[in-house]
Amino acid sequence: MEMLYERDADANLIKDKKVAVIGYGSQGHAHLLNLRDSGVEQVCVGLRDGSGSIAKAEAEGIEVKNIADAAAWADVVMILTPDELQKDIYAEHIANNIREGGTLMFAHGLSIHFGLIKARPDLDVSMVAPKGPGHTVRGEYLKGGGVPCLVAVAQDASGNARDLALSYACGVGGGRSGIIETTFRDECETDLFGEQAVLCGGVVELIKAGYETLTEAGYPPEMAYFECLHEVKLIVDLIYEGGIANMNYSISNTAEFGEYVSGPRVVTSETKAEMKKILEDIQTGKFTDRWMQGGQEEIKDFRAKSDAHPIEKVGADLRSKMPWIAANKLVDQERN
């Protein structure tokens, strides 16, 4: 799979466009600020009336429009609202307002791949998906780097959809670190699987189970927190830097040997079989149907139970004693 960079794209194409980003959450603020700092002079954010994000955007000097006006004004409309809201937002505010021959963009393939949004045939439909949270997308850009981006085209009415998508990716910093071409299907299904089975679902449940195992055996919760949560970042950073071999080179021989003999006892053939079932639920749309048809209520209960887990209380107390974490935090909820 070829990696593309700024030299492989025309970074100036996006600078001549009016770009409206719908939503000012984690990804929305990062895209807007990075595009502006990359020389895209005409940008705005589309927000619902009364949105709590209006003040945050205006504090950064970003022009705010209501969603319908933003869609009518722009050449490029990037939808960065939560997946569960996109269908209704598109139908109510964008479908009849986006200009003929305009470009509709996404940072995730779900709404297009599973048919929640059906774009007009005159529109280009593309995707620029930075492979990291929005706060990282902004943070790496400010350091002079960027987060790698996936780019895909679902509908190429103009014949220039790919070129503009590559240019947009450069504008948010992807051209500095690498751009990979893919499809809406591949991005959507692999992204959902990675989140559910490994990055979020898998890691979080592993952390909780490890913490519970130690505390139920009588060990201090603070020790369990450090061993099962705090040090995850140290290990992940080593893997991120140079792969699993780099991590194994850096840890003790005892830890490495324990990895080989105990890891397969935790993640077993039964675990992998369950992963395959998760992937099947994603591929068939079963997961998306559940999320769109009742998941918004389910998530409230899940969130409350997760927030009430003892590891959260212990962690908050320990982190309050480690001021360097707050000094370098990625997420500032007052600004984005």
C-alpha cells in the first residue's frame, strides 16, 4: 500500500475553496484550525442554534453559521458531527442547500457505507480520515508534524474528487506524515472493528479485569491502578515507536517471558472466535442497526456504569497528585 505525501498532492487546491465544517467537537476544531493555519482563508463552522460550541469556535476566531447557511455558502462541506446525528442533519439542513457540483466530505465511512446518507449524483463524495483523535490531530500539527490520513472517494461527479481530498488531507497535516488511499468500506469496517475489539473495547475491559483481579486478591487499589492502567501508555508508546519488537527490547527479560507464556492464556482461541463474530456484526450492519435504532439510550447506562467503576475514582485521586499529566493534557473541554 503506497504512502503519499505533500509532494504527491496539490496542497493549494483546498486553499481556493470555501470550506464549511459541520460540528466543532474533537475532530471539528482540529480540522478547522489546521486548515486555517495551512492557508485556507475561507472557513466556517456550521452549528445548530444555541450550540454550546459557538463560544468555543468564536474564541478561536472561527466564523459560525447555522448548518443550512454553511452548506449553502461552501464549496466543500465536511460533516464531523457524531455518526448517530449525521443522517438527520444531512436530510434537514444540507441535502437541499449544498450547492450543485459541491463536495461532501466525511472523516468516517459509516453514513455512506451503510446507506444512512444518499448523496445527490451531482456531488463529489470523499473521505479524509485522520488516524487519531482530534486533539492529537491538532497537537501534532502544532508541533510541525501531522497524523496519517486515510483518503477515499465514493462518488466522483467532477473527476477531481481524489485531488481535492488529497489537498484537504494536506491541509489538516496528513501530507506531513503520510496519506493512504482506501475505500469507504475498508475504512469503516476496520475502524469499527479496531475500536471495538482492541483499542477501546478490548483494552478497557482488559484493564478493568486486571484491576479487579488484583484488588479482589487483596492488593492495594493504587498498586492495581499503576500496574494495569497507568503503565499502559509506557508500553503503547514503545510499540508505537518501533513495533512489538521495540517494546520487547526495552522491557525486562522477565516481562518479555511473561508476555509469551501468559498473554495467550488471556487472549485465547475463544477470544479470537468472538472477535470474528464482532467483525461479522460490523460487516452485516447488525452493529450499526443497534447503534442507530436504540444505542443512544443504551450508551447512557453503559457510560454511567463505566464512570462508576472503582478504577476511575482511584485514578482521579492519583492523577491529582501527578501535576505533569494535567500540564500536558491532550483534552481541554473548555476549548474544544
